[in-house]
Amino acid sequence: METLLKEVERGVKHWYLPLIVGIILVAVGVWCIFSPVTSYLALSIVFAIGFFFSGIFEAFFAIANKSEKWGWSLAIGIMSIILGVLLMFNPGLSAATLPFYVGFMLLFYSVTGISIACTIKGYYDVGWQTLLILAILGVILSLIMLFNPAFAGISIVLWTAFTFMVMGFFRIYIAFRLRKVKKVLKNAE
């Protein structure tokens, strides 16, 4: 029992990092909605920066909270950093393939979100259903993006914005759930 408590304490120590990632994802989504006429190239650069910084925070969160399943968070972080750098240094390639990059990355985030929700369910957390619904919604939206890349222009901007916001709200929600667990553990001491 003590080992489980130590693992949970490690996992909630840096609860604010998913919050930062979530805020970044929501901010990128809101920007897309309010700047639909902005050039597609500018959009790919903003996404590159968003992926790069969310990858840094995700990797830091994974390393700071090493546990049995920390590798998935680290993989997401590293993939986001690589994707961000690739997009920043190849703007033409970014503009041509942005729907695929974004679709696959958000699909990966969403599938990881389903895994996180199922793991939290195992700890009898009451909020796992909301996490699962948001992650499944992320899978659906990312698949729509992948199978309909012809929706370039305004539709890809709006779909991308909405998907980023959904996954951002997922990260924000999980951060507050982790913070609640941290408070419960602190009061139990």
C-alpha cells in the first residue's frame, strides 16, 4: 500500500504541468478561430511553436513523474518537440502536410487520453468518465481530420482549433483532478 501511495504522490507532485499544456492547446485553438484569414503558412508556424513548447512541458512532466507508465508521456513530449522543430524549419512542407501532422499527433494525444482515463478508473476516481469522453471526442475529431485533408483552408483551421481546444480542456481537467488528489494525500498525512 505504501508503494502505491508513493507512486501516486510522485504522479501528482507536478500537477500543474498538464495544466500548462492544456492552456497552450486551448490558446492555440482559440487563436485559430479568431484568425481564420491568416495565411496557412503562419498557421503552420504557430502550430510548430505550440507543439514544440507543449512537447517540452510534456517531456518534463514525464521525467519528473517517473512511474510504470511514464514512457507514453515522454514519447508524446519527444514527438511534439521533433514535430515542432520539423515544422519550424520546413514551412513549405508544413503547409502541405499540416492536416496529417496535426491529425496524427492529436490522435496520439487522444489515444493516450483514453489510456489515462482507464488507468484513473482503476484508482476509483469519480471523474474518469469525463476524461474518457473528451479523449474519445479527440479521437473522432482527429480521424475526421486525417480522412478529409481536402478540408484545407477555413475548415481545417476550425477543425484543428476545435480539436486542440478539446484536448486542451482534457489536460486542464486532468491537472485539476491531480491537484485534488495531491490535496487529499497532503491532508491524509
